[in-house]
Amino acid sequence: MKSPRKKVLVTGGAGFIGSHVADAYLARGDSVWVVDDLSSGKRRNVPTEATFVEMDIRDPAVRDLFRTVEFDLVNHHAAQIDVRASVADPQFDATVNLLGLLNLLEGARETGVGRFVFVSSGGVVYGEPETFPTPEGAPKLPLSPYGVTKLTGELYLNYYRRIHDMEYVALRYGNVYGPRQDPHGEAGVVAIFSSRLLDGKPLTVFGDGEQTRDYTFVKDIVAANMLVSVMPLEDGGGLDDAAFNVGTGQGVSVNLLADTLETVAGVQPGRSHEPARPGELRHSRLDTTQLRARGWDCGWTLEGGLRETFEHIANGRQTA
Ligand SMILES: NC(=O)c1ccc[n+]([C@@H]2O[C@H](COP(=O)([O-])OP(=O)(O)OC[C@H]3O[C@@H](n4cnc5c(N)ncnc54)[C@H](O)[C@@H]3O)[C@@H](O)[C@H]2O)c1
């Protein structure tokens, strides 16, 4: 049965992941508004069928938009996303990731939004995990201000649910890669390595290259967003009852990532090594049992996802 057309706000819909999510809501038949200040996003990423509002999520005018449109669903992807930038300027990170979030939450509360999908990060909220793959219930001790603001965002949402009855879901992504990604996100290495391979330059690996991440293709991330936008929610009151890891459950080393991208690119320009970066996590791999139990599956292989990403970056160069 086709679900009724919803009015959906996608924040960060000019960015990498948010623009794919906006595409998917439109494909489902929903009406989509994109709010984005274009600080890192690009106007060309916003789907043409969406209504684009160039605005900072901290702007009080966001609340007027909520009153005018009366959204059914908010999908919040806009954020300060750079872990290092959050270390360099924790206050700026908090203004966007917390004050911006609160501006949206107040707009949602005032206008009775049906559901709020919040994007958290499984790569940072657990800090240096002790259990692999890491389940949602693992200790959460973030090691960066970005990780702290993502976790605090979940706490605010939990408060809005318990006190204001607002439905929400938090998605804790692995390291997301795919077409339209830029080098600054949590899986920026895919864009960086792809560009180096296209230039025939050696790939730079920090440390021994055996550090692992849960590299997740953006189309699997989009599928998770579509599922949690409509699935029935259970009534557990804890933070982890409303949070779902989204990842492959596999830990892929930087060395394996480089090998696979070289295969995809059909070139081997060699490797150079730099000292390990201080404070970098050794391993990250997410347990996705909870989301799989709700019907989500991770359909993309590493090579398949990297091939699509690499070809997108290569084609972008030809048309630039
Ligand atoms: N890329 C990953 O691996 C990854 C992993 C975990 C979580 N996430 C989360 O996913 C979301 C999207 O990340 P992405 O990788 O697509 O990054 P991105 O930078 O491509 O997208 C973020 C978008 O938010 C916009 N934005 C930033 N500050 C804003 C503000 N104050 N007001 C309005 N718009 C603003 C940017 O212009 C950009 O379009 C973020 O919440 C990020 O924390 C990403």
C-alpha cells in the first residue's frame, strides 16, 4: 500500500548524505523542503523537485518555516561534521550541532511534527569501544567534541520524547562513502584516495594502515533512513531503545581499502607512509542486529560501492 504523501524537511539536503536522502523521499512521493546554509553543501546537490531554503539551522526564521509548512517529518542531516574542526573549535561545533538542533526541535514541538529522524554517529559516540562489533548498548564515552554533541543530541531528543511526546529515531552511522562525498567527512579517505589514483599519485597511509573502519555505502544508509521514517516505534524509554547502528558490521583496514580502490581504478601508483595520527581510533565496527531485526539489510559490497563512488568522482572530473 502506498503511504500518504508527507511534508518532509531534510536539513543538510545540499550535502553528501542528505541530498541522497532527499532524493529517496521524493522518489517515495513525498514533498520535500531542504534547509541548508551551503557552508559545505552544494546547490547542485539539491534535487530540483525539492523546495530549497538557504538558511542556517540556527536562524530564528527556521521556526517561521515550521509554522508555515507544518512538516510531518523532520530528517536532520545538517551538522558541523569535522572531528578535527570540533577539537580546534568546540564552541562552534556546539552552536551548530546543539543550538541548531534545539532550534529545529522547538519548531517541531510547537507545530506537532510527527517524527524526528536524527543523525548520530556510531564512529564517534562509543569512543574507543571494547566490544566488536559494537552494539547500541555499549558504553558511550566520545573522544571528541563532535562525538559529545552527537551524543548530547540524542539526549535532547530523548527528553523531547519523554516530556513532549515527540517520536524520534537516532541513526548511528558507520563511515559513510559514496557519490557526492567530499574529503572532510568520516570516510573522507575514500574521496582522497580516489583523487590520488586519478592523478596517478601514491596513496598516503597513516601508521601501519591496519586501523579499521565500518565503511558503509550511502545507498544502504538511505535505505535505513526510509525504513525508520515509517516503521512502528517501540516504547522503551532509554537512549538505546531509539538508536540504531547503521553499518556493514565489517572492519575494513585502510590497507584493504587502498587495495580495493587500486583494483577498481586499475592502477597501482604505490604507497607512502606517514606517522600515525594522534588520537585516532584503532578500530570501529558496528553491530547492526537491531536494525536488521526491523527489516533493513546491508546490500552493497565494498568493491561494488567503491566502484560506483570512484566512477562518480572520475566522471565529475570529465564534466568539470
Ligand atoms: N559522512 C559520514 O561518514 C558520517 C558518519 C556519521 C554521521 N554523519 C552525519 O551525517 C550528516 C551528514 O553528513 P555528510 O557527510 O553528508 O556531510 P556534508 O557536509 O556533506 O553535509 C552536511 C550539510 O549540512 C550543511 N550545514 C552545515 N552547517 C549548517 C548550518 N548551520 N545550517 C544549515 N546547514 C548546515 C552543509 O552545508 C552540508 O550541506 C551529519 O549530521 C554527519 O554528522 C556522517
